[in-house]
Amino acid sequence: MIRALFFVFSTLVFTPATQAADGPAPLAAPAPLAAKDLLSGHFTMARHLAGFDQPLTSTGSFHLSPAKGLVWAVEAPFPSLTVVTEDGMSQGSTTGPLTHLEGSERAAPFVTLIAAVLSGDWNTLGDGFSVASKSDGMGVGPAGGTGAWRTTLTPRPDGPLSSQIEAIEVRGRDLVETVTLRRTGGDWDAITLADQTVAPPPFPPAIAALFSEASQGR
């Protein structure tokens, strides 16, 4: 599932987005995430495949630092751990050492990108997508529609991703709460983020150790 998540955001790294000329200006966005801060929470990721009645679902926890990287810990159905830093991607079990994945150095922009998405900084995402943002009266999560917003990123017709992606929809309030990627073939991925907190340094010792191990293991 982490590779699917990587695709969701890495596609934006190389062909990012600008606001559509005829679209409304963004009305709201997540609270800014400082480079030194740590965003933590739980996730549910569901991959919906054409021809299958039930999605492939994974759950777990994540820790995102714009300065250090991303820790993505799958707890179910099969425990696994992925750490993405500027040095690349490392994977392992929740109890064993990490293994650096050769050729994964291209993951570095992914950390920058996901931080931009989670902070709603659409202007840093380039010009491969049009952006439409609006308040979301239906709301997301248990707090209803108060302060809710929705942003849709649509590949430009002449862009390299128009044959692969129909749209990416991001919803939230103070923080991003859902990301949905719809593919042209009918498959779609849905990521729900919950129980999120933003904390300044120092990081929890276990998370700091994972970032250090991933950087040294290259």
C-alpha cells in the first residue's frame, strides 16, 4: 500500500498543479506545517480495483516531518514499516532493521510534496494540474461542515498524467482528512487520516531513531 501512496504523491512531484484560470480562489486550507514540526496520526488506505467487490484495505500510523521525512507504519493486515527521507526509501518489519531500497533516491521530492499537500500549499505544486477549491458544506469527519473545504486537482488535457489519472480530491478542515485518487481505468485509492496532532521538536525517541537509521543505512 505504501507504494500506492508513493504514486499518489510522486505523480504530483514531477507534474504538479496551478489554480485554474476560471476556477474560484481557495477559500480555506490546512494550517501551515512548519519544517521543524512533526505531524502524526492514523490512516486507513483503501484501494478499490475494478471487478472486485471489496477494497484492499490497510491501517496504521504515520509521522511526517517536512525536514526529516515520513514514517509509514502499516499495522494491519500485514505489519510493515516504511521510512522515506531525502536519502531514499527504507523498509522493514516493525521489530527488525530497515533495508534501504536501491534506486529509491527519487523519493526525496515525495517528502516535499506530501508536506505541501498536507499544508494546502497548492502554489508549490507546479503547472501540470488545474486546481479548484471551495468550501464543503457536507463537511468531512465528525465535526460536520464547519470550516470544511475541498480541493480537486485535475490533470491538464495535454499533460503526461491525463491518460492515467482522472482527478485527485483533497478534503479537510484545519488538517487534510481525506485524499482520493481516481484513475482513468476505474480504479481508485482512498486515504483517510485521523487522530492527527502537530508537535514541535524534540521528536519521540523511537521516531527520531527511525529517521536516523534510514539516513545512515543508505
